[in-house]
Amino acid sequence: MIARAIGGVALLVCMIVGGGGLHLLSSLPQLDGRIAVRGPMGEVRIARDADGVPLITAANDEDAAFGLGFAHAQDRLFQMELQRRYGAGRLAEIFGPQALATDRQMRVLGLYRAAEAEIPTLSPAVRRAVEAYAAGVNAFLATRRGALPPEFLLLRFRPDPWRPADSLVWGKLMDLELAGNYRGELQRARLARSVSPDDLAVLYPEYPKEAPTTLAELSAIYRRLPLDRLYAALPPLVGPIYASNNWVVDGAHTDSGKPVLANDPHLGFAAPGFWYLARLKTPQHEIAGGTVAGVPVVVVGHNERIAWGFTTTGGDVEDLFIERLDPADPNRYLTPDGSAAFATREELIKVRGAEPVTMTVRGTRHGPVLSDVLPEGTAESGYVLALQTSFLDADDRSAEALWNIDRARDWGGFRAALANFTGPQQNMVYADVDGTIGFIAPARIPIRKSGNGWLPVPGWTGEHEWNGIVAFEDMPCIIDPKEQAIVTANNRVMENGRHYFSTDSMPPHRARRIWQRLAELSKADVKATVEDMASIHRDTVSVVALEFRDRIRTVAVEGPAAALRDRILDWNGDMAAESSAPVAYAALRTALTKLVADESGLRSVADSPYAKVPPGIFGETQIWWTIPQLLRANDTGLLAGATWDEVLAQALVDAAASFPSESWGDVHRTSLRHLLSAIYPDHAPLLDKACARVGGDNDTVFATGYIARLGMRATSAALSRYVFDVGDWDNCSWIVFHGASGHPASPYYDNQNAIWAAGKMVPMLYDWRKIEAGASSHQRLLPS
């Protein structure tokens, strides 16, 4: 397989160098002229603006969905192909044995089966829309001229026709990526085999009070389960992944007198990027915002009356249950009512260049048996792990909810649409032309008989069952608050009272900084503009760095360590790309994390996004940092016998010995890496684009995260940013990390990257007449 892929690269190089570039260019889509297509009821027009962003005009919703499917396929066909194959567990068909572990995981989870089961639950309108979208994709496949995009040439395969379930599986993948609480449960169970309850309480400030008793009972079982192998088998995209901001300010504080809403969803870098900007126009609606290739809805955006944005909440919608095998028959498992048979199905995974793999997938009353991802099985331990999650329910209607919020006209319609939203739980902010602002965090959150899903629990006792779902009326919800603004940034937005929601949320650093910026505008008696909101998007001041700076002020060190400390003390906490002080801070933070790791007995706690440096380092300020994957095993306790001043002094010495002298932007770069080049690095010169110098870090509003064990290179960021002025839809702004196209030879492949890296945005025109008048291309899809 590798040899064939390398051969494909050589072929492509020869094509380009030897004059065969015309063949490669023929894989660029036709963006002008008339095309006769099968599927739409009437004519569909696609006009692309100067940035390549399409305006799709149609007579009805179904034809608009058809046009969006056609445009997505023109620009992002390979990305769509990878997405649906990932969800269906079919990557090994094109990548060979190296993708088999991921396919096994997806077949066990059954995401694609759940997507197929969702189709009959959809309303007729939404079902027609996903069918029309599929028809649009297939119309492009049937009418395209020239070659397929270059990735298909490199991998030597052709895409199958698009199916409605190929679109719906995206929602399941988002549940997996943005919720993913079972990764945390697995990690905590791994730690609980050797870490005392007291140390866990230090590493996890939200450590549940009843956990010590639970640990005493379960640690022996955890040792019998292959937790390390199960954890290693998790695909990288299994979350939770956090780092998004949204906020809304009411009209009393804006220059238009109407609300202004901002949003910047964050994810890992890739090219093409996650988001695809688009506008949809029908006689009934005009909808614009961020879409996802493969899906017929606007996820973040506005219509003619309302605007909305999302950030991840962290609601716990997943629980791991330990199922005890029946000692008399390992093909059965124990329940409170006695022995029960596993539900089983056979899955056949085709593997390129190798024989197909057949696997048996088992299910319990709680859900799929995750232990079946391991080829050798786990029967010898006497236990298996099963996953229960609401997003695998047959009546998941999240697609219905997204379709209907696109078409809502007021707060009542928006809220009613979200009654169907299953997950992942999202902080949704809202604004409308009548001046209303609001917030809601919908999801299908389980009500547990006991416990809170923080650790895997016994499934045979019946003590931890789900007794129901938190009522939609009990979900967090705000309308027109007295603060006249709403801010969320993955921070805790709801307390665990009558219902348990989660212990998994991010610290409030970014939210605090956004509130600070809004307060500064209010104090100056400034009426906020779209540019003011955009400036908050690009804010690189770290409130964590400022707390850190103040904490090290009295730490006694000499020589290079003192020089490094003084550089941080003279700094204003701005993680600006042109400054060198952020490099000193990052080096010290990395050294401190490593030192804590060396002084602890925790081999792999850093895999968890919730493991924190203990808050005692800041006294009572309760500021924590995520520990990156640096911890090593030893026999000492957690910082036993050391004061924090001593630890910080040693960290300053260590950081000074390895402190790079470049500016932050020199070491904190991002590269526009194509999805395929990460798998086959030999393709990278043909597919990747130049890197960009960026400011910010994990804790700034301009959140360009990095993983210390991998260096200071940026690994994630806000891949799109939006500011919606409800008082003037033509006064909105947007940007994506890359461009509209996924084709490396397209002028729209990375045309927005430099603008994005500078923290700027481009105008988001809404008047369709202005867009069509200045369009770079015009296309008409005519029904045949």
C-alpha cells in the first residue's frame, strides 16, 4: 500500500513537471456556465464572491440543499469522503492496515448504524432536505468534467454515491469529538489503579466526594481490565475538545442599537479546514454562516431575523459500565435480573492490500462493548466495558433541531427547535432583530440512579442506571439578562444541583478576559461596533500569565534564572507574536509541568484534559493549568516535602537552561497541513501550504493552543470567526482559517489564511444583489 501511494506521488510529480499539469488542473471544478443536472425541481444558481464563498439561490429549501450539496462536492469532495468513511469505519479500504484500529473502534460504536436509524425519525421536510443534498452531491459526480481531485488519484479509488446517512453521521462524529467523556473515564480509571484518592483530589479539583469509597471497591477490577490498550485504541478525535468563545451584547451597548453576537469555534488545524462559509437564499429564507462539508445546514450563522453561535458545554452524556461475564458462560453477562445474552453482529472490514477482517461486535443493555475494539478480546479478565450514551439513541433528532433553528424567526421558535437537540451539549447564544438576547444549553443529559459517571461503574448491580433524561425545561436558559450581555468560553455555566450535568468544564480564563474587554468598552461609554467585537476575537492577553507573573515575583533565584524571571515580571501578559516574553513564560510553564510530573507517581495523567497543576501554587486564586503529556512514573508522592517556592525556583532554573531566544511567533507557528499529508508525509510538499506566525496560547481569547511535549508550535485555534450585527446584516464579518476550496491548486485553497493569522476578518455581505454584482463566478444548475 505504501509503495503504491509513493508511486502515486511520483506519478503526480511527473504530471506536473513533465507537462501533465493540464490533467491535474482538469480536476478543478467548473464554476461558471450552465450545467444540466438531475434532481432539483427548478433552477439553482451558485454565485461565488471574491473569496470563493458561494451564494446559493433556489426556489425552495430542497433545491437550496441540492445546491449546497453540489457546491460542497465541488470544493470539498475528498474531505467529505474521509468524513463519511471515518464515521462508517471504512478507512482501511483506502489506507490499508494502518487504519484498521480506527475502523474497529467505529464499527464497535456503530455511529453509522445510528445515523441510518435516525432517518425514519426525521420530519418529511428534513428528510427531503438530506435526500436533496445527497442528490446534489451525486449530480456533481455525474456531471463533473475532467479528473477527480488529486487525492483520489494518489489513493487510486473513486467515491461511491452519497447517501443521506453520510450526512447524518457527521452529527455522531461531533458527539464523539466534543463530548467524548468516556476518554476521561478511561483515563481516571487508569490512574485509580495506582493513585490514591487524596492525590486524585489534588489533580482533579472537581473530584467527586464519594469517589474514595468507589475507588476502594473498583481499583482491583480496573487492574484486571486492559485499560491501557483500550485507551491506546481510541482515535485521536475522541474528545472532549474544548476551546471556543461566544458572546452577545444587547442593543443598549452597540452603535446600531441592536444586539451584536460573536462566535469563534475552535478545533485542530487541518487543510481543508473544518468550516465552509455559505449563503442560502430562497423566497422564504436567507441564511448565511458556517456550514460543514457533507451536511445541509448552517451550523453557526444568521437568517433574516435571528443570529446564533455555539461553544461546547462539557455536559456528561456518556457512561462506561463494567459488565461482569457470566462465570458459567462467557457469551453472557450478568444483570440485576440474572444472566443475559449479548446482542451480537458480525462486521466485515475490507482492508486495502490485505485480507478482510471479520469481527464480532457485542452489545449489552447499556450499549456497545468497547472491549471488542481489541482484536484478542478481553474474556480472560471476567469483565468487559460497555458504553451508554444518549447520542446512540434511535430517536436522536439533532439534525432536525439544526435545520429548524436555521429557519426560526424568534426566541420561541429557536428554543422550540432545540427541544430535539440530543448532543453534544452546546452553549448557544442568541440575538434577534427585535432586540432579544438569550442563552440555552440543550442536550439529552441522563438522570442517574446514583453516582455521576466520573468513573466506570458496575453494570450488574443496577445501582447506577439511567432513570431518565433531564427535562428540556430544566436545562440552563437565560433571556435578556440584567447584565445586558452573555459570555461563554467552555467555562462552567451550570451548577450541579437537583440534576448532575458534569464536572468537566474548562477554567474561566477566556470568559473572564472577554468580560474584562466588554467592561472596558462600557466604562469608556463606547457603543460597541463590529470591529470592537472583532478586536476581542484577536485578544492575546492571558489572565493566567498575569496570575503567574505575580506569583513568581518573590521567588529567590540568581543568574540566568533571575534574568528569565525578570523578563516575565516586566511583561504585560500579552502573548503577542512579536514579543519574546511569551516564550520565557511558556518555557517556565513547561518546566514547571515537567517538574511536577517528575515529583509525582503518575505516568499518564497528562493524557487527560482535566488534570491540573494543583491550585495551591496560586494560594486562593484557584487558577489551574492543563498538564500536558509529560508525566513520568517514580516512587515519590505528589510534591512530597517541597514548597511551591522551591518548586518554582527549580522550574526557573530549568527553563533558563532551555529558553529559546526567538519571538513567540517564531516558535508558535501553525502550518496549513492537508488531511492526507499527515498520513503520508511524502505527499506534504504537494499538498501543504506555508505556516503562519500567530500569537495567543491555550488561555487567551485568541486561543492558539499548543501541547508542551510537542514544543510550542500551535496545534489548534478558532478555525472560523463571526461577528453578526443584528441591526445591519450587511455589516457582519467572518473568516476561516484556510479558504473555501479543498483543492491544493485552487486559488481559494488558502486565500484567507494570512487574513486569519493577522486576526482580521472579511466583510460578510448579505444583500444578494451586491453579492451577485461582484461575484467572481456564476453558475446555473438546470433540471434535466
